Amino acid sequence: MLVPEEQHRFAIEVVRRLRGAGFTAYLAGGCVRDQILGRTPKDYDVATDAIPPQIRQLFGRRRTLAIGAAFGVIAVRGPRAAGQVEVATFRRDLSYSDGRHPDAVAFSSAEEDAARRDFTINGLFFDPVQQRVIDFVGGQEDLARGRVRAIGDPRQRFSEDKLRMLRAVRFAATFGFQLDQQARNAIAEMAPQIAVVSPERIAMEMRRLLVDAHAARAVRLMWETGLAAVLLSEIVPHDSQQRERFDQTLEMLTRLSRGESLPAHAGETIGPTPGAATQAQSGHAVHDERASLPSFPLALAALLSAWVDAEQAAVICRRWRLSNAETERTAWLVAHRDSLQQVREMRWSALQPILIADGASELLRLIEAGSPTEAEAAAYCRSLLRQPRERLDPPPLLTGDDLRAMGVPPGPRYKVWLQRLRDAQLDQEIHTRAEAMAQAERWLLAEHECL
């Protein structure tokens, strides 16, 4: 596990090592932005005038990886707790023809390197030796004003990499910033072009966007700029009724992202859900924003469940080429979003398989963020889950081996009979192995009589 303090310490060590060898070196990009905002950077990048062969010679080939040497990027490996630091040579990008990568780069100065980056808030350098920010693009002012602004002409920046349009939305939402009007206009004009971005890159950005406390704000901004119409047209409202449903979806996503649920009973206050953070034995949760953030499948299910069915949700997941596990969990959550509405009237044999499923805790988080009625259903389910394991999920009375020993011919009947016996067991219609065997023998006898 990476330790933020160790990551920071190692990044400073890399800068000092480069400086000691006579090179210019700064911390660069998002880590500088995050430090100014008082946030803990997830990783650290270093920019330098040393070229890749010099970087590898300085740190040694065993400690370096040429992950993007053609673009001047070398990864320097540190201690396990520190991870690795990407060291990039100052460069300017030449033409772009694929809407993602420069066709070639030319090594250059720090000022030119800043000018080729996406947004001013990401174009800052920090000198940890002299403890000063180097700002060629007005990024400090934009951080102070709370503004996401492209470096130079936003249309040119977005033409270079179409994914930057979605990144602009994510940064504005995550930091609570305003999206610069020129950038907003450019996105609205160019939104259809984001369709050329690979599904994997779209998925990576959507994962970051939705697994965030400000996910609802990001989705609204996607809709306002036209990006949602291209990437997730299924949730785009077209009339007043759908607009109301869209607003309700975003309210639900907000509660889910904050680890909150609606009150289950009149007079109760909204608070963190039991599944949102570490739960004490008393059942009361201690709220922690990081712990309360939903998984990507859960957040995606919250966004989709009022608009599509499970099959359509799976289509969206496959469109973004999500993993099988993410696709299955998202579709399962969408499929069961409404399954607990009449939970007190459900037979235990219908309810129990849902409650013991791997996704049950996420399903309860999903529904208790939806409506007071759903929150009450979730509370009832949580009370059922407090039963002893032997009552909640008792071992089956019979197995396929038992049926085989009884002389039941193999075939589809095994699955059907075992499920019927399991349902009867859960519904307290049969209680013992002997009763289950007797029932199976009656079915077998009935089959023989039919023959």
C-alpha cells in the first residue's frame, strides 16, 4: 500500500537527485495543483530538462522503466511504500492526428512544457528546493478564482485530445470550480467528437467522475455541455417529466456519494448509511468521506436504474468495455433496484437469496438513497441480516449427490428439484433431511406413474 508521506518524500528525493546532477527539475502538474488546494496528491510527477537516457543513467536501469521514452517519460521506482515517480523531459508537442497523442515531440523549456498542457490549474510547477511555484500560464489565479480554463485556445486543446472535454467537466465538479465560458462553449460545440475516444479511456474517466463526492454535479455538467447526449444518451431528459426524473436521479446520486440515506420514518434525520463506513458493533456508522464513496458499479447503477433495465445496463457496460465483474454487478443492482419494494410481503425464499448475494450490501445502499419507502425497506432488510448465520443461510437439506443416491436419473430435474426443496426449507414448509428426501421420493414416484 502506498503511503502519501513516502510518495512525497521520494518525489522530493528524485528532484534533488536531478538538481544535484546539474539539471533543472520541478514537481509538475496535478500534484502541484492538489498541494495548493490542500488536497493529498494521488501521485507525483517530475518535469526536468534531463533527457530520457540521462535520467536512466542517473537512477540506473534497474530502477527505471521507459514507459514513454518516445515522449520523454521515464518512471523511477522507489521504495514499496512510495511507488514510482514519472519523470518527463520538458517538451513541446508537434501535430496531433489521432485526437490523443502528439505525432512527435521536441524537447524544450519549462515554459513551453507548461504551454502544451491541458488546463492552467494543471500547468504549474513547484520547486521544492526553493519552495516556490513556477507559473507560466496563470494557474495560481485560476485556482484562487475557482476556475477551470484551458491553456490557450480551448478548441485547440480539445482537438489535441478529445477526452480533455470530459476531464474539464470532472475537474470543475470535483473541485467545485466554474468551467470557463470559452471552454464551456468549445465543449458544447465539439461534444460529438468525443465519440472518437476509445471506450477504455471513456470508462477510466467515468470511473473517476462517478466515484467522487461530487458525481451528481459532474453528470449535470455533462448534460449541460452536451457530453451526456453522446456518452450516455439513455439518461438525457427530453421533456419535463423526464427532467424531473433526471433531477431525482442526481439527488439520489448525491446522497449515495455522500454516504447518506433518506429518513426511513418521519422525524428521523438524514445521516451516513450503515454500509457507508466502518460499522461499530452497535450498528452506528462513523462517517468518513473516502469510506462512503460508492464503487463504480454502485454509482453507475444509481445513475441508470431509473432509466434502463438490467439488459440495457449491461449493454452500456459493454459499450465502455468494463470488466465482466463490473458489468455483472451493475446489471444485478439495476435488476434488483425495485425488488424490495414490498419486502414485508415477500416469501423468505424469494428475499433470502437477495440478502445473501455478494452485492447485497451495495443494493441496500442503493435503495436507501432512493426514497423514504425504500429506506424503510432497507432498514427492515438490515434487521433480518442480524439473524444468526444458521438461520439466515442454513445448509441445504439435500444435494445432488443425495438425489443420485436415491436413484434419481441425472438431468435438468436436479436443479429444479433442489431449488424447490431449498425454497420449501427457507419457507419453513420442510425442516429436516428426512422430510426433504420424502418429498423427493414423492416426485420420483409421480414421474414413474406418469410413465
